[in-house]
Amino acid sequence: MKLNNALPVEALPGRVHCYLCTHNVAAIVLTRGSARQTKPGQSCPRCKASLDSSYALEVFSELTAA
């Protein structure tokens, strides 16, 4: 029996920590339940490093943006 308990993935704006230049920058963050990760393929606007392994510091929900 196959169960489909997958939570929907939301793409929201947020801030992440770039490990290379050690700054917090804006990026798109994917949220699934309470898990957060950056959207693959993004780069840091300051140093052009990949943000694939960066840490999501905060996520701006659509409710607070309005």
C-alpha cells in the first residue's frame, strides 16, 4: 500500500547566510512543513557563490508581506 503524505512545497522570499562571503542575502526559500532549504541554482548577489548549501535564516510569509 502506497501512502501519499507529501506536504506541499511553497517558494517564499527569505534571507539566507552565504558561507563564502559571510553575509546574509535575499533568496527564494522552499518550505515543506517546518523544513526549509534554498531553491537550487541561486547565487549570492555579492560574491556569486552558489547558495545551494546555505542556511535559511528567515522566511517571509505572504501574510506579513501584504
